[in-house]
Amino acid sequence: MEATLAVDGQTAHSRQVAGDLAGKYLTFALGAEEYGLPVLKVREIIKVMDITQVPQMPAHVRGVINLRGKVIPVIDLRLKFGFPQQAYTERTCIIVVDVALQGMSVMMGIVVDSVSEVLNVTGAEIDQAPEFGDRVTTDYMLGLAKVKGTVKILLALDKVLGADGQVSHRVF
């Protein structure tokens, strides 16, 4: 049996995990909540443009865009997370990201309410995602960042967008 030493409510293992997650995150809002993506996943941020709908897709798959000759699928993160649909505003944007899908890197767009800032998050500011019981999965969260008096949910983007098929719905 392995003994763990807790310091300030964190075990040595959870401090190691938090240290591994330290780095730069692009933060954005969905409703009143703030989320973060590892900056290395972000390719660019663009204004919402015409999105071509694709038939037979789940509601959160808005369609595809033509970005400089490349067709990119677009997911509305608000709908993916089960939040109510909201009209796009001048602050609504698409974050173009690299996602690992079935062993390949794929560019996708995610629609968010607004982009906030790039934060440098230290390991000391990151907590593991809490357990909510057997019926609720939190594996789409890298952790929770406590920054500037707020909590930001750090997303494991590959899992959010269904790369392994275990989070709510597959993308396509």
C-alpha cells in the first residue's frame, strides 16, 4: 500500500499533475463561466463567418467554414455543453484549434461567446477536477485554475470534442 503525504490539501501526486499542467492558456467565456485551452492547441481566433450547415449532424455541430481554402468543421461549444442557444454577438468568435481525432491532428473551429485573455497558470494555481460520483464524468477537464479570485475550467479539448468517443457525443 502506497502512502501519500498531503500538504495544503494536495497529495504529492496531485501536485505533480498540477505542475505538469502549468503553462499558458487562452481563456474564453461561455455565459458567466470562464474556460481555458492550452495555447499550444490554438491556431487562430477569427470572427464568426458564414457557416455552411451539413445535414444529419447533431445540433452542436454548426457545419463547416472555408478558411483560406481549407474546410474546417465548426462546433458550438455552448450547445456541446448543453447550455441554451444564444444569438451570436460582435464578441462571439471561432477559435481554430488542433484536435487529436483517431490518431490524426485535425483543425476544428469552436464557437465561444467571447475570448478573454492568455493567462500563465502556475502549478500551484491548479487543482484536480472534483469527483461528482459514478454517473458524472469529469475527464474532459484538465483541472481547475484558481486565478485572480476566480475559477477557470481548464479543458482537455481532445476529450471535449469526443476524440475517444467517451465524452457525451462524437463530433461526427
